[in-house]
Amino acid sequence: MKQHPTAPPKQALDVERVPGGRWALASLSSSMLLSSLGTSIANVGLPSLAQAFNAPFQEVQWIVLAYLLASTTLIVSVGRLGDVTGRRRLLLAGILLFTGASVLCGVAPTLGLLIAARAAQGLGSAVMMALSMAVVGESVPKAQTGRAMGLLGTMSAVGTALGPSLGGVLIDGLGWRSIFLVTCPLGLLTFLLAQRHLPIDRPVPKADRAGFDNVGTLLLALTLGAYTLATTIGRRGSFGLVNMALLVVAGCTLGGFVLTERRAASPLIRMAMFRDSGLSASLAMNALVSTVMMATLVVGPFYLSRGLGLAPMFVGLVSSVGPLVVALTGVPAGRIADRFGPRQTTLVGLLGMAAGCVMLSAMHASLGIPGYVAPIAVMTVSYALFQTANNTAVMADVLPERRGLISGMLNLSRSLGLITGASVMGAVFALGSGATDIATARPEAVATGMRGTFTVAGILIVSALAIALAKRVLTTCRSLSITSARAARRG
């Protein structure tokens, strides 16, 4: 259909639809930076916090776990709530909650209050992660979605890479409270940018406004909470009765959730959405890839310290290579996805990750730091390509009223992959090394565990590749079927 000669070009319409798009994108990027920084900056402070509160590690680790639990269990629910109540309004509330909770963390007089404040921070993080991706569709032209997703991925990686080094400097100079208070100015700046430049929520008539599924939200939170606890508590590589009981609870609440959603008038997640083979495939690939990437964060430091004998400072520097590579390649990855299409870019990313896993599984300790850094760089560049393309493919054609929910599902699949990677891949590493205590294992045992871990990781990436190829075949067959049907009607 030809465009009317007096009508403005499509790109111009896009620009009019998203005034102030650059500043809006800056506020969304800052939200992603805050969320990832809140996760990574606390880890480096655990030894200082254990000393400050005179508490054992099993108690202090809840400073990290509370944040993880809150952000993982509620991310789908807040995405859906944003669809119902308005994404801009809820995102602003989430930024304020995160900033206020950061202040409470910084002034907390007891460990219990600090853990509670971290849980509130995690809820704010869930809002920012879920809705930043959802609001992209309303803030930038559709043709630039890949670049925007790449930028958000870059800012997330910058926060992950910056956290440990920034946290270490702040603790040495100003004490542990500074690692939480440092996010407050950035939080206020993010709020002001978002309030001024994000597009106003479109009013939805009450008759068209869907209700919020309170029962489904509670059951899903219980399911995810039980699963998260089952895969994180206890010693790495062990799985006791408490873990088994929590998995049983997760299975029971998941069954109750599915039954509730089938009967609910306004379900949190419509089970019919999983009939969309493209969406289901993207979520599955996202979880598998995140599981593998978590293996590099869990196994890598042990290999560098025990296998190569590096001092802690050098372990931190070498471990920062991966997040830094993602930070540098996120925006170019978005441009590649926009130019060559998300399907092609997804396949290239998965092939690159598979190559990196093969290199790590065959690596010999005699290659030293370059032998480790090279495959890690290959994996992280490929991960940036995959993540940007996969997110773009999922979010590009989502209906506006479902963007928050789908964004929450994407982030949930990633979080579940990270949690599973920390637990399962850690257990694989411990079993492969054959050591009772991996912290004191011999270098040869650590190297053996490393190779075994990335052999399993390679199998997971090959599985993701198979899903991507099956998705492509199904899409092609569907397109041919539609074309044939149209041709038959014309005939």
C-alpha cells in the first residue's frame, strides 16, 4: 500500500511517537546499571560485614541471598503489575524504593535490618529490570530496538564489572556502609531523568483494564522462592534433605499455580502463551545460556586461584575481563542484530559460545592466563550477540499491554539460569575435581574439574542450538504454509 504523498515518512512518525528518546533511554540504561551494581557490589563486602556484625558467613550471605530472592521471585509479578497499573508509574516507584532501601542499607544498625533493607532493594531491582526492557518499545523507534537492547545489556554488564572493584575501593577508604550509599545519588538522578523523559502511560478505560491475579502471584512467588532456596542454601556440591523438601514444595506450588491460572479470569500468566513455540524456545535458550555463563563466574575464580596460583588481586582483574568484554560489545551487538536480523545473530552467538566451551574443556594449565582469557573473551562476545538478539526477537512484536509480563518472563528465565548455574555447575565442578574441599584442592584436580564443567556447558549450548534450529524450521514451515494458503485462495 502506497503512502500518501503528504503523509510524513514512517521514521518521522516514529520520532514523533518517542520524543526525548535519547534521554528516556538514558534513564532506562541507568536503571539497569543500578540493578546490576546492587547485585555485584555487595559480594565483595561480605568479609567486612561478617567482621562488622560479628556474624558467621552462613548469616552474612543472606545479605546477597535476600536481594536475589526478592528480585527473582517477584520479577514476573511486577512486570504484569506494570501492564495493569502503568509501566512508567511503577518504574518510578521502583527507582524510589531501590534508592530509599539503599539509604536504609547504609545506616542499618543490625544485620537483620540490613538483610530486610536488601530484600526491599531486591524488589526495587525487580521492578527496574522488568520494566526497563518493557518501556523500550515506547521510548525508541522499532528499527532501533536492537541497539537499545544492546545498550541495556551493556549497562548491566558495566554494573556487574564495576561492582567488585568499586566496592573494594570504597570499603578500604570509607567503610562498608559506603557500598550501599554510593548508589543513592545515581538513584535520584535516574528518577529525575525517568520522570522528565519517559512517555506518559496511556490511560486505559476501566472496562478494558484487566484485574491483577493475587492468588497466582502468591503461588508463583512461593514456587520461585522455594526453588531459589533449594538451589542456594547449603554447601556447594551438596544436596541434603532440606534442599529436597524445598524442591517438593516448589513442585507442589507450581502445580497449584498452573491449576489456578487455568481457572483465573485475569491470570498472571496465560498458559496458552507457551503454545507460542517462538517464545517458549527463546525462554528455554535464555535459561540454558545463563546457566553456562554463571559457570564462568563460579568456576573461573577457583581455577585462577588454585589452578594457576594467582593472588586475589589478579583473580579479580582477570575475572573482570568477561563483564568488560560484554560492556564493550553490547551496543555493537545491537547494531548487528538490527542489520542482520535477530535469528541469524542468535545462531552466530550460540555457535561462538559453543566454540568457547570447547576451548575451555580442552584447555591445559600450561597455557596460563592467555589460555583462559581467550576462550572467555570468545564466550562473552558471543553471549552479548545472543542476549541482544534473543531479547530483540522476543520484545520487538509484543503487544503493548503484554510488554511488562514478557519482559518479566525473559528476566525470570535468565535469573533461574543464573541460580541453576551457581548450584548445578558448582556441583559438577566439585564432583569433577574429586576434592572434598575445593578451596584446598590440588591444581591438577581443579583443572580436571574445570574441563569437566565446560564439557557439560558445551552440551547445554548444543541443546540451545538445537532449540534455535528447531525454532527456525518451525518458523519457515509456518511462513510457507501461510504463503501456500494465500496462493490457494487467489487461485
